[in-house]
Amino acid sequence: MTAPLEWYLVLSAGVFCAGLFGVLVRQSALHFVMAVELMLNAANINLVAFSLEHGNLTGQVFALFGIALAAAEVAIGIGIILVLNRNFGDIDVTEAVTMRW
């Protein structure tokens, strides 16, 4: 017996809100990347939940693509964090506004 769809949606909304809070409040680039990962995982929870509800594998396949996208995003994010640390000696994203033109 599986849980009702609403429980998955509430879980996904909670994870997404935690990620959104992390994006809006935190100043560390590492926390920012982790918060974006939470928001991507919330979308994956929705995809898998609706796939389970409708009885097909399409949502699960898209969730696998989302996981691959998240892995690529982490690789790029860690590169950006290393550049921030090398140039500014800190990973505070508010200091990086000096990198603009």
C-alpha cells in the first residue's frame, strides 16, 4: 500500500520551500548550491509521485534526467565556488558583484 499522492506533494512542497528559503537567506555560495539542489529534488519527488499515480515510467525517466542535471549543476557550482574562493578569499556571494562589468 502506497501513501496518497497528497502526502508526496506536501513533502515536495516542504522540500522546495526549504530550498527557496536557503536561496533567499544564505550568502554562502556552498549553501546556495545546496539549496538549489533541494529545489531540484522537490521537482524529482513530484515527477516520481505523478509517475506512480498514473502508472507509467515517464516521470521516473524524467527524474533520472533531473538527477543527471543536478550532478552537472553541482560540478559547475563547485567550479564557481573555487573561483570565488581564489579571487576573493571567501565564498560569500555578495562579494562577487565586483565581477560584473
